[in-house]
Amino acid sequence: MSVSADSVNFPASRGDRPEVIGLLPCGGQATRISPLPLSKELFPLGFRATAPGRTCPKVVSHYLLEKMRRAGMTKAYFILRPGKWDIPAYFNDGEMVDMHLGYLMMRSPHGVPYTLDQAYPFVQNALVVLGFPDILLQPDDMYVHMLAYWQQHQPDVVLGLFPCDRPEKAGMVDFNPDGSINAIIEKPQTTHLQYMWGTALWTPRFTHYLHQYIADTEIKLAQSDRANAPRREIPIGDVIQAAMQTGFRVTGVPFPNGTYLDIGTPDDLQTAILAQTAP
């Protein structure tokens, strides 16, 4: 990939932290738990109080937005696959979660990096917080800690790290006691690593790198003899790993008692349902 750390620049902030904006990619088709009568991001898990003595169902993506709001974020974008119109119909302008919400359409179904790049014109000068809206994460204050870490150390990317006993399903992370990351290994069949990354925060510098990475990938494909061949989806972890190799500083904040539950898989969805209905 021709893009390098030195070639990626962004406007300097005015001496304080850039605006912080959440990105929630919703490009999946939920094939592992289909058929569903709604987008998986709106699967109801638990209840929320709406008035004294009154409750209503609480959907899975609501938990993520609450965590973002707890860290002081007031703006987030859902990036939608066509057909997921029930998400903006449900959250509307964001008053329900005390945030300003926007909705963008994904263009290319080639993986999370392509989905995220649709937000480039809207977040290119912001501090981006990536959250997957079909995943339940703990602790509730994880973004508070990650933003505080970034404020103190100001790396290019901060990853939220969670214990993982199923490495074949995750992006496993090799990191040092000081938080610096050596490598991201995507879905290894066997490994000694114990932590996966489940959420991320990055600067405009990485947003620009991601945008150029996608552009360079498309140019290379167009010039190759595989332009019309089936394409594998690119994991966002691959882009972060590539950025590290060109000089970007990527660090992690481990949450030793944290949890990660992907409701997009049948087993984890059943676990989440049982956890919410347990006495």
C-alpha cells in the first residue's frame, strides 16, 4: 500500500481536543441469525424506563449509544446497508439517547473499512469512536477511559481490549504492558494471545489514512487481472495493522474484567437473551 504515515496530514486542532463523533457500521446482513423481522441492531434485549412506572423494550444498539453519551459524545452516524430503514425510523433524530444522530448509506459491500469510509466527508477532522451496534460490551465507562487515555498520550489509534477465549472468531492483539501494540492477528486458529480488540478510537490522521487505503486498493484492483473476480471483505484490523507498519502509533486500553458479546451469532444471541431474562 503506497500510503504512509508521513504522507497523511490533517488540520491541527485549536489547542484542544477535536470534536468526538461516533461511527456505527450497519452493513451486515445478519445471515447467521436470519431470518429476522427487523435489523439485528434493533433486536430487543432488556427494558428501559420511559416514565415513572412505565418501561419499554431496549434494543441492542441503544446500549452502545448510552456508552458514547456517557463519555460526553453528542453526535454519531449510523452507516446503513440499503433496506435497514427501520433503524432511522426507530432512533429518529436521537432525542431518545440525548444525541444528534445522522444516517449515511454504504456504497461498497467489501467490508467494514469501506462502510466506514462513507463517513469520511463528515468526520475527517474529528476524533472518531468506532462501535459495533450489534455487540454488547462492558464496562459502561469504557469510552471514558479510552478518551482519557488518548487525551494523556495522544496516539493515532486506541483500541479497547477485551478477554477472549475464542480467538478463531476475533482480531487478537499482541500488546505490551505499556499499552503499545505489536500486532493484530485476525482470527487465528491457535494462539497464546488472550485479548481481542472490540472497539476503537482514532484521530483524523488515521481517518485520512483509511480513506487513502481504500482509494489505493481500488486503483490496484482496477489495474490487476482480478478486477472482476470475487472479492474478500477487508477487516478493519488489517488497515490498522497496515498503518502500524508505516509508522502510526497504535495503543490499547485493556479491560481485564470487561466482556464482549456479539449478538450476530446464534450462541451469543441466546446467551444475551438468557442473561436479560434471568431472575
